[in-house]
Amino acid sequence: MKQDETRRKLIDGTIRIVARDGLDKATTKQISTETELNEVYIYRCFKDKEDMLAKAFCSLDEELVEKALLHISVMNVKGLTRRERCRFFFLAVWRFLLSNRSKCLAFIRYYYSPYFQKYSAAEHKKRYEPVVEKIAVAFRKEANVWMILNHVLTTMLDFSVKVFDGAVPDNDDTSEHVFRLIYQSVSQYFETEEIGGEKISV
């Protein structure tokens, strides 16, 4: 097996364990068992366990950024209100999170752990720069778009957990409720836009 394939198998196994059992159970021995690979391969592909966890999170983070960038062009579609454009963008990312339960749970458990701040926070912020750059034009110049984006992400992640736990149903009403919460909290920072020759906030 090539090193890239081994590395991918170890990352996928790490994601499954973190999602299923939590970060504490993501030991090198457990990952070796999960992937049916000798522990020695872990240290050939990664510096240590912390590096492997960080690389697994990086993989999930990159996938989420890719999804966001794939759909963010809707924010420039003419003929739709800003609310409508935001809804299309939000629903694309929201459905992506809910359709990947294991990946979403692994992302959440790492994102809210001390590992994230110690090993991944700086790269995470840099990774989202293209997203921030593309949506910044919708907000007033003084708005902290990075903080707004973090708020949107954490709100979606928090409600994803509620859906996975069965606390709220996975249906259109829940999607609309989460969207309204997000939109109401961030709309105050939007730049005015021109509709029919008149500048208004929508």
C-alpha cells in the first residue's frame, strides 16, 4: 500500500473513532485496530497522535471550505433578495453537514476541544480566508466578517448535534428555524444594497 493510501486510511479511521467514541478513545492502538494497520505506520505518516488528529481535522475542514466555496457564488445572483441568496447558501452547507454524520461529529468534537486551539486554530483561520474574502462584500466595512462566519458555523454545528441526538427533527421546519436565527443575528451587519434604484437593507 502506498504511503498516501495508508495516510488516507489512517485519517478515515481516526475520523470514525472520534465520531463514534470521542477524542479520548482515539489512541494509536485503537486507530491501528480500526484500520487493521500496524501502529508503526502511524509514526511513518504523522509526527505523533496529536499531529494525526490535527491532520484528520484539516481534512474535514478543507472539505467544508470546498463545499462553501462551491455554493458561495449564489451570493452574487441577480434578481434575488439578499435573504433569498443567504438561504440558498445556508441550506447547501446545512444539508452537507447533516448528510455526513460521522464527519460532522468528528469535526465538532475536535473543534470544541483543547486540541483545536493548540494545534489547528491558526491554520483553520487561514483556510477560511477565501470564504471571508468572497462574502465580505456583503457586509459593512467595519464588520468583523471572520467573527460573523464563526458565529454562523458554530450555530450550524450546535444545531447539527441537536439533530443527531434526536432533540430536534431533521426537517424543513428545523432548517428554516436555524436559518432565521442566523440571518437575524448577522443581518444587522449587512451593507445596504440597491434594489430598483433604491438602497435598502434586506
